[in-house]
Amino acid sequence: MSQKAANILKLFDRPTEPSFMPKGDDNSVFEAPSKYLNDRFKPIKSDLDNRFGSTNKIQVKDINLPDLSLPEMLPRRANFSLFIPSHRKMAARMIEVFMGMRSLDDFTAAAVYCHDRMNPYMFIYALSVAILHRPDTQGLRLPSLCEVFPDKYMDRALFSQAREESNLVPVESRVPLEIPRDYTASDLDIEHRVAYFREDLGINLHHWHWHLVYPFDAPREIVNKDRRGELFFYMHQQIMARYNMERLCNNLARTKRLVNWRDPLEEGYFPKLDSLVASRVWPPRFANTKLSDVYREIDQIKFDLQDLERWRDRIYAAIHSGTVVNDDGQFVELSESRGIDILGNILEASILSINMNLYGDIHNLGHVAIALCHDPEGKNLETFSIMGDPATAMRDPIFYRWHAFVDDIFQEHKNTLPRYTQQQLEYSGVKITSVEVQSDGQVPKNRLQTFWQRSDVDLSRGVDFTPRGNVFARFTHLQHTPFTYKIQVENNGGPKMGTCRIFMAPKFDERGLPMLLRDQKVLFVELDKFTVNLKSNKNTITRKSTESSVTIPFERTFRNLEAGRPAEGGDLEEFNYCGCGWPQHMLICKGNAEGYPCELFVMISNINDDRVEQSGNQGQCSDAASYCGIRNQLYPDRRSMGYPFDRLPRQRADTLRQFLTPNMMVVDVAVQHTNRTVEPQAGAKARRN
């Protein structure tokens, strides 16, 4: 990627500082025409040039400035929410402008112009979406949001420490600032037992990045990706499966759906975060707060709880009738192949919704109703809570109750579909004879190990108006010992190919009783999916956990990127697009000290029923395709997402073992947690360009 393209990434550096201030480690300065400056700085342009002079000047082209009156309506010091309709329209307009720039020079010029005029968070969101989708910038690595806006993930007290460290301590003498694992609550709140999951940096970054790849309001060519609505369902269903697994590990019941919106919300949450853009504290939610009708003139938003209830009832009615009504009043079938995709776009709702007037915007405005429950009419001039931002929403326990409700709607549709027959599940001539998992080191087979690990993240990109130089924060997060699957397969026919699908689920429910498959099926988390070549007779398949099709490597979350960074070309594109993916360190659940009992399921399906014919040879992405798809390609599996657990099991297959066909096998595994903490390796601090 050219230096010209890389220069645009400097606009991510200290996003609340003006664009004429030095950017990046080389103190580059954007040399822009005077008309690009906002009115506050135009009279003193010559003084600014002398004050912030730099030998590394980036010349900015003088272009005909686009109409940005819509996004300019959001004040620079306001909080920005993708879930608020007026905000998302503003962001969509900015994305449209960025995507419409004919050249890289024009794109850079438009971005520099917008940088000092638009809300910084909305600007970074729109710029990120455009960089991911423009052909001339697809090889750029987006900086991690935790570097650009660290306030979304770290205790407010950390920033005064970071500024003190920047101003007083030489770079070579700085030490990482420790973030306590228990800074948002204590164990007096039982929900805090799973805070390590909800507040995990990698998980929240995954949710943010997924919404960059799959925005629900932008130019149609960006939004309209293959099976986008189905992927919205599946990615969030997997989040719920993983969260419920963590709850069961910690002796908590599975998540209760948020279905009665007139009852108080039992769970409170106090995020202990500040918004550096708005210079405001993120509002907490006290226990037993009630939802209310929302009418906030400042946010141009008005809806009632009755609206949400009407939309819910219409969607359920459509599911039970098997048809939806489009904008033209025509009935469209919720078929086996396309029904879930149509429903996903309706429920989210994206601009692809088949009829937003009829089915509404239930998922997004549900987020808004919860995010504004402390001040639904704006009487107290309070902003929305963390539920209003995809980058932070997963920290709040109520996120999971809301998505348990959303997932239940999807499951209602899935339960109307024909059950897979034995013939649809079998692979003739293929039989799995043995499955085992071996962790690295001296660990008994079929035993997985987890522990705590500390990792460092560089804050200096996001701590504005301070001297340059790295400032690190140190997180404590879950980690596991890498492991390897060993699968023995017999093939009674000639050489053939198949798709190996690996899932894991809890073996017992909250009461310690074995689960029925109809309940267990929504708890299966996908661990991997890959193509295998089977020769005749016996085959041994080995696969490392670090090769998972679900996850991105640990280094991409914690930004130690340069060591394994590809050179130019297609590999670099793969490396960047795969910034979307579940974090590798959270691949498996925490487990418990005794060894939490799980069932590992392995299946080899017929490649002829799985394969998707891809057109062209655009940049692909081999990582994390299960949750994030492939750039410019069709989703790489023709089967329904979650297959074979996406539908009710066939008659008389009440348990997982009764469900098995010869090309499947299940084995008991235990996930054992050791309460020890591994320190960062020497020299493993995150580095920046």
C-alpha cells in the first residue's frame, strides 16, 4: 500500500485534536487550504503554520467541497449513537461522500475537511467504513478503536494517570498503567461473576468491527452483502451461546429474555467510563429502572413502547404465517433458504428491510429505549448509556437479555422449518471413528485449560493534547492453553472432500441434569469449520485451535502487529479484513476449578452440499469467515449458518447421542480453570506505525 494511502490513517491519531496539529510518530502535518480550517482557526492560520511547522508536510488537494450540512447537525461535543435514526442518517451521508470521492487524493482531502468539522466519533466511524470498502484503501490496517478512543474501555481514573505519565516521565521509563479486573462492581453483585466476559476488550472490539464490515445504514452497495441478515442472526446467536456457557460455568442460570417491557429492569450497571468526546460521564442505570416512551427533540427521536410491541407482534404473526409483506403490499415467503436472511434485515433493521413501515426498527430502537431509560425525555440533559453504542453495549448485562429476546424471535422462525432428515445429515461412506483433544504441555487428553493473562495496549493515539510517546495500559483477560484436535475418519469410497464442523456445548443444565437436544442446540458454540481431503480407507485429521475459522489471532486484538505483518498485496488485505472476528483468547469458556463438563461435537458433511461457487479472485479472508464472511465474496458455506443445530432435531432424536449419524461423533471434554495470572512477555508491548 502506498504512503499516500497510509497517510489517511494519521487522521485516527488523537481524533479530537485539530488536523493541523502533528500526527503520527513522525509528526506529520496536513497542509490544507485555508478554507478547510474551521472558523475558529482561520484568522490565525499563519501563526499555526509557524507553531506546528514540520518537515514532513502532507499536501492536501483543494477540491469542491461536498454538501455536508446533514452530518454537521451533530455537535462536535455530543455523543454519537448508531442506533439513533438521525445519527445513523448523518453517518450514512458522510460514508456516501467518502465513497463517492473519485481518487485517493480527493478522499484524503474530504477526510481532512471533515476531521475538524464533524463529531469526532462519527467521523472515525464513517472513515473506517469507507476505508474498509473503498478499493484503493482495502489494504490499510485500521487502528484498533481501543487505541483511538481508549475511554470506551478504561476506567476514567486512568486518563489523569496517562496524562501525568506523558507529561512527566520519559518514554523509556514509563510503565504500564494497571487496569483492575474488578473496577466496575464487586462480587456482591452476582452478575459480576461474568464481567470478565462482558467487559473483555477483544469481545467488544469484535462487536464494533463487525458493525463496520456490516453497517445497517450506508450506500446500498456497502450494506447489501451476501446473506447479511442471516449473519446478523448467527453472529449474535453465537454471542448468546457463548455468554450462556460462561454463566453456567459460574453457577448462574441462562439469560432471561427481556420480554415484558413494562416491568422494571432488575439489573443495574455502572460503567465507570467517561466520554472524552463529550467530556461527560457515561450514565449508569440503577437497578429496577423502568423503560418509558422516548421523546427527545434534541435527538430527533420519538417512539412509544407500544410501537415496539406492535412491531414484535407483526413479526411473530409473519413467522407463524410463513410470509412477510413487502413495501409493494406483496406477500414474500419466509422460505428455508431465504427466510432467515429476510427476517434478519427486518429485525435489525437495516436499510434492506423488506418493509420498515410495517415491521419497524425493533432491535435498534430497543437499544435506544434501554440506553435512554434514565432520561427518556431529555429533561436532565443526559446522554444515552453504553447500550447506545455498539463499541460498548456488550459490557452491560441488559445487552444479553435484550438479545435473548431477539434471538428467541429467530428461533421461532427456525422452529417452523422442516427438521433435517437423517439423509440430509449423513455423508455416505464416511465414518468418524475417534475424536480427541490434546492441550499443549503435560495435560491429560480431552482436558482444556484456562487461566488469566495480562496484556498491554498503547493509549497514546487517543490521549490528546499531551506530549508524544507510548503510554501503555495493562489488561487482565481470560486465556487458554492452545490445543489440537485429532480426528480419525474412515472413508469406504474413493477420494473425496468434506467440511469438518466442530462445536462445543455444556453437557448439563443449571440443575446438573443432562440436557435435551432441543434446549442444548442453542448453546452449541462453533469452534472451527474447515475443508478436509479424505483418501480411501483410514484418515487422520489434525487441526490446531489457533487455526480456527471463528477467531482472529491474539496479536490483532492487542496490536503487536508488526512482527507477523505481511508485506504488500493480497495477503495484506486478508490480514486487515480479518480484523473482524472473535478474539482467539476467548475461543473457549472459562470452565471451573474441577473441570467444567462439555460435549465436543465433530461432523464431516458432504462438500457437494456445502461448496459455494465464488466468482472472480478478489481479496479473500481465510480467518473468521464463520462470523464475518469473506471480502467481496459469497458466504463460504451453502448450508444454513449454525448447521446442523439451527433447526429442531428430527423425531426420536431427543439427546445429542441419538442425533448422531456415522459422520458425526461426540466426546466428553472438561474445561479446567486455574486461578493464576501470566504476565506479558518481555518486548510484547503493542507497537504502532
